[in-house]
Amino acid sequence: MSILNDANALSDELVTLRRSLHQEPELGLDLPRTQEKVLAALDGLPLEITLGKNLSSVTAVLRGGRPGGAVLLRGDMDGLPVQEASGVEYSSRIAGHMHACGHDLHTAGLVGAAKLLSERRSQLHGDVVFMFQPGEEGHNGAGLMIEEGVLNAAGKPLDAAYAIHVAANRLPHGIIATRPGTVSTASDELHVTVRGRGGHGSAPHVSLDPIPATCEMITAIQTWVTRSFDIHDPVVVTVGRLQAGTKANVIPDTTRFEATIRSLSEESRDRLAAGLPRLVRGIAAAHGLDVDVDYVRQYPVTVNNASETTFALDHAREIMGPQRVWLAPNPASGSEDFAFVLQQVPGAMLLLGAVPPGQNHEDAPMNHSPRAVFDDTVLADQAAVLTELAVERLAETAA
């Protein structure tokens, strides 16, 4: 049987696992129930398993039956602090927690790849490292797993690393897409606290009102970005959190806002890190206010290796057919800590359309939405493509 046929035979099992994960999402680096379910799903497979020390990670190594290199496959496992409103029958049972980014599919799909590759162990030219990662959603889980040795788990250098991320919109159902070079943006944050002197709303002249200055900062940030960066190397700054005041007639002592910052090059990222704090401090000084500014670097630009991307797209076409594999014209505006892996290992991240069949992918709720729905029939596709990439890439190491 072909890899895809074998993956389809596992589909019901993978759907059951995915829905169980979906009903009990966990956040951040501590995912004990998720780790427990992954270990149960891997039980009986010929894997060398190591658990994380400072996070609930699972690293599993499959030793191939023939000499060769090593390949890493990654699936992230954490959910988001979102109250689910998708309406699916297997919705989250934990208030305020949701698998709104599809990491439950990534976990189940990677389990499927582990099963398929274990069946092919005797023919594998080398080893496969399965990276089950917590803390992708802003907690640097990949970085921590790298610190704990995931890239050295096979005891030899990795030849390639691959990951697949599902999309609740943007891509039609079952379509796989990626591109060489920059595939998704860097992600940083700006945290600003403006300090004034509170007082009565009827007498702002005897206070130092931080609210007008804060509004000016937020507006100035958007203007500065449009006038300072090349449109062919775009950046996005979105203020997603603003805290100010308690009552209409009370001038507060402080205000606070936070922004997410996306960029497509390290050059732009460095300019943002220098320019945004300078802009905010200048406006605060003009108003006679103090300000605390913290520019937080999070995830770098995710960059696909050109040859590994070509390899991944070619073999995805062999598995799925050419009509289901696209070369993406532009990078995605989201960010990924798989970027840290790709900084050290040549590889590629692929996107897989998981919008429910029949739904317009352009109108569907996007990843991170409380109404996001991911169709779990793509689990077999994910497992099959990851398996194909590992088998064929390892074969090249033995050539």
C-alpha cells in the first residue's frame, strides 16, 4: 500500500486523538494532560523517548534499519487563552482555553507520522526525531527544546527539519503551500507605560494627563511606520491592548499599551527595535511625562531553505498530486518559533488548508479566532506528507 493509503487507514484513530486533545487544551509550557495523551498514542512504537525538564515536551527518536542521516519532524501542542465559539460537538471543555490555532491537528498528525515511519523502520536510511513541542504561542518552546538538546537527540547532525501548520482560512481545503526564503514574519512586542500625575477631570491643567499623549503615541507609531519603511519590505505594528483610567471624571496616573510587531527582514526588525522606543520617548518628553518602554524580541523571521523547499514541494506533489500543491507567492504574516530550528537546520515549513469542505476559505474565521474550525480529515494528509519527506530525505543521505 502507498503511504497515503496507510495514512488514510489511520484516519479514524488520528481524528479520535485530535478531538480528545481539542476538548482539553492546555496553555504555555506545562501541558501534562497533552503529554500524557501523546505518550499513550506512541506506546508500543520502537521509539527512544525523552521528556522535557523545564517544559512538557516529548522527544522521540526512531532508529532506522539502515545507515544514514537524521531528519526532524515537529508538531506543536499548546492551545490559546480563547473562549471557544466554534460550535463543534467536540468543543473545549475548559473555560477560556481553545485549540484556536490547530496545534491539536499538528500533534495528532505527527503521531500519525510516527506510526507510519515505525512501520517502515527496517527500510529507513537513518533516524527520525519527532519533536512534540509545548509553548509555541509566545513561550519560546522551540528555543527551550533546543536548549535541552532536541537537535542532538539522534546523536548525529540533522540533515533536514520539516513542519506543517494548518490554516483555518487563506488556503482551500487540502491544499499544501509554501515558498523558499522568508515564509513568515518575525514577531516582537512593544510594552509602554506612560506615567503622569492624576487629578480631577475638570482641571487637567493642574495634572499631567497621560491619556492624550498615549493616543498621540499610538497614532504616531502608525504614521512613522508608513513613512520610514520600504513598501517592498513591509512591517506591521498593531496595538492590541490599551489600559487607561477608571472613571470619566478622573485623570489617571498612568496608562499602558502593548503592540505586536511583525517584520519580514532582520534589517527592518533592528530599525523597529531602535525607532519605536525613540519615538515613544520623544512624545512623552514633549508632554513632560515619564515613560517606561520595553521592546521584547520574540521570534525571528522564519526562513525556508531553498533546496529543502523544492524537495518538500516535489514530494508533496508525489503524495497529494500536483493540483493540491501550490507555490505560495508571499510570506504569511503570522510568526513561528520553528524559525529557531530553521536557523540551525536546513528545512521547510509548509501550510495545509484545513477549512471545512464547502466553506469559502476567504471568508472563514482565521487561526486564533474563537470561531475557527479546522477540518480533521486533513490529518491523514499531514501524516502522509511528513512520512514521505522523512523517508525520501533519509534515502538521499545514504545515496
